Amino acid sequence: MDMPIVRFPALMKFYVDNQIEFPCMGVTVAELLDNLVARYPALQPHLFEPGGNMRRHFNIFVNGEHIRELNGLDTPLKNDDKVILMVSAAGG
Amino acid sequence: MAPELSHEEILRYSRHLLIPEVGLEGQRKLKSSSALVIGTGGLGSPVALYLAAAGVGHIGLVDFDVVDKSNLQRQVIHGKSTIGKLKVESARNKLLDLNSDIQIDIYDEPFTSENAIRIAENYDVLIDGTDNFPTRYLTNDVCVFLGKPNVYGSIFRFDGQLSVFDARLGPCYRCLFPEPPPRGLVPSCAEGGVLGVLPGTIGTLQATEALKILLGIGDTMVGRLLLYNALDMSFDFVKLKKNPKCRVCGPHADIKELIDYEEFCGVPGHDHNDEGSAGKDRDITATELAERCRSGKLVLLDVREPHELQISALPNTLNIPLGQLAGRLTELDSAEDMVVFCKAGTRSTRALELLISAGFKKVKNLKGGINAWAREVDQELPIY
């Protein structure tokens, strides 16, 4: 089973048992997000708009590339791929 | 033509003059260059200090805030002696003490759509050290319209972000973040906290990028974003490209002039958390609450994080952190009178909105949070 590594920003890790980085199953980015939300339901409103689209202050990078430059949510994932979830922060 | 250096300046900058990438020519370039630092808080402190020390000839500082004791944990340009004074004046005094050969211009006003172009057009580079989304989008759009680089940094708890947005060469801030987060979804440092040294790390990196831009050396962070995590000391670099759908720098851009950024972001252009009001009809003051507690049954719902209860707490309360509230509504009885509170009233206002949308009608917000209670009712409680 493919187990990419997913990395969470400080703004989000509260919703995933305070973890920064952990493996999560998923053969695509979409499937990985589904699995994350299934495991941590409190993530749902933070990742997705009420209509189901991904929120637009959110960015996802796979091995350093924005998924917009890959295949979006259909971007395939393989073992040990590094998936970074990144959210805008205003603090200064 | 770049200005000459005096003998005193040659001595002051001798460690720069020894670096071939800087040298005499680079130092003269810095002397003739200018940088606008937007915000003189956590990020602005190290940025301004290092740019002044490096000999950037003209530095602008924008901030309308005054120095507060709670700033001193990280805003190292200010000090105990300047508490209560304007931050831009406090910062200017420190910078001139460090280097009186440079020009410091201060703008004791909020950075807004009305004054931003007038202020920014005088500078070579803008450094975004603000603490709120409206000013970040404004700074970005000003840089796109004026064709200037935007040295971006942001911080939260243990996380920092760094990039250089320059729409002439690569993506802008809006390419990465087309929209701000919905109100209430992303806490600020005033709500969530920040490690004091974190703005030092990110701010000095911003100063580094600004100096490279002004000197025209090295590879800047254009097209790259650094994600720094102090807890596991990780530095992740990711690639950024222009977003073809960007509304301000894309081929079909429809934003051609500055807009109302507070309206766009749905939040105020500052990070002050001392308002904490849900509106006159939905607020209860600390003094009123103290009276109300004596006259009958009332549920006090504390929506802060559990570790905050160790700082200050009220007796006989129910603690459900805001982030868990939506999933724990069944623990609450909508038939009971309820007052929601947090540190200063920001999170409790959001909790109130959530409760009202879930059908709760007998709920009020403690205006100003437990800090207001500490000021008005129980002076033995600390304010944080």
C-alpha cells in the first residue's frame, strides 16, 4: 500500500493530534485528503468549502511542486512522496 | 551615480567591503538605495535593525501602533523605556542610535489604499512585516502595480514562511493565495501565540533577501517559498509559479487598482484583539456578567485551549476549545442561558456565531474576554 508522508503546518496540526508529519495512505492527492478527513473529521471544514471544493487559501505541494503544476487533486502519489499542506498565515 | 563613502563609513562597513560580492561599489549601492518596512513588530524589528546596520541609505517605517509590554517578547527593536510610545518613533530612535548616517522616514498611520502608493513609490523594495491579511494583500497589489519586489515573511507559533514576490519575474502573493482564509479559520499570533525568536529567524532572512535585491547579487527567493518549522528545525523549499488565473498579475487580471482590502478579507487591517465584541445586542460586559452570575443559573462556556486555563480561569465553567465546538454541541443545552468567553473576545465571537447558527438563542459574548474580567472584576487574575 502506498504511504506518502504528509506534513502539516502549525495552524493545522491541532486537528491531527498535534502531529507535524506522519504517513497517510493515498494513491492520489484526493484520496489522501479523503483518508485524512476520515481519520480526523475536524479537518473537513478547514480543507473544504461547504460545496466540497478545496479552500483557496490552501496549497498542496508534492515533492516541492505545487499540485497546480502537476495533476491537481488527481496527482498520483507513491511511497515516501512528501505531501506538504500549506496554509496562509498573517502573523508578523 | 552612487554616493561616495566617508572614511568613517569605510571603517563602519569594512566587513562588507571585504566581501567581493559587496565591496565598495555594493556598499555605495546600499547607501543610495531605499527600503520600506511595513510593520515594526516581530518581523519589522530585525528587518529594520539589519538594514540600518548594513547601511541602506533610506529606510521607511510604517506602523500606527504603540509599544505594549506584550510586544517585548519578540519585537526587539523596542524596549521597556518605549512602552506606550509610537512604534515608529521607538524604532527610529533605536535605528539612529545604531546608524545615524542613514535617513529614516516614519509613517505613523495605517497602510491603506489611500496612502499606500504615495508612500511606497519612494522606495526600491517593500518588506512585508504586517500582522494581518488586508495589509498583506494591499502590499502585494501595491508592489504589482508599482513594479517593485515584495519581500514576504509570515509567522505563527513555530512556523515561518518566506518568499520574494515580484510579478515582473515570477508569481505574486495572490498567485499563491487567491483568497484570504474565511474569517475565523486562521488564528493570528495574538490569538494563537508565536515563539519569540521565530520572527528573528524569518525577519533576518527577509533582510537578507532585501539586501541581495538591493545589491543585485545571488539568487533571490523569487519563484520559491521557504516553509520553516522551528520545532523539528526543518527548512522545506517549494517551487512557486505564476498562476495564470491570478486576478492582479495574470494575463486576464481584472483588479487594476487598489481595492477595499478590509472588505475583501472580511477582517480589520490590524491584529489588535482588545475589541472582542460580537455587537451591542450580543455582548455582555464583565461587570454585567458579575452581576448576572449572582442572580441565577448560567452556563459559562470557555472556548480557549486547555493550556490557557493554567494562566487564568473562572470557576464553574465548561471548557470546549473553539476548534472542537462544532463537534461537541451535544454537550450543550440550548434551553439554558449561556455566556461564551475566551482570552479577549475574538474566538468567543466566532463561537457565538457557530452556536447561533446551530439554533442557540440564549447566548451572549463576554466582551473583551477573561482579560476584561481581570480588568473590571477580579484584579487578582493576570492579563495575558
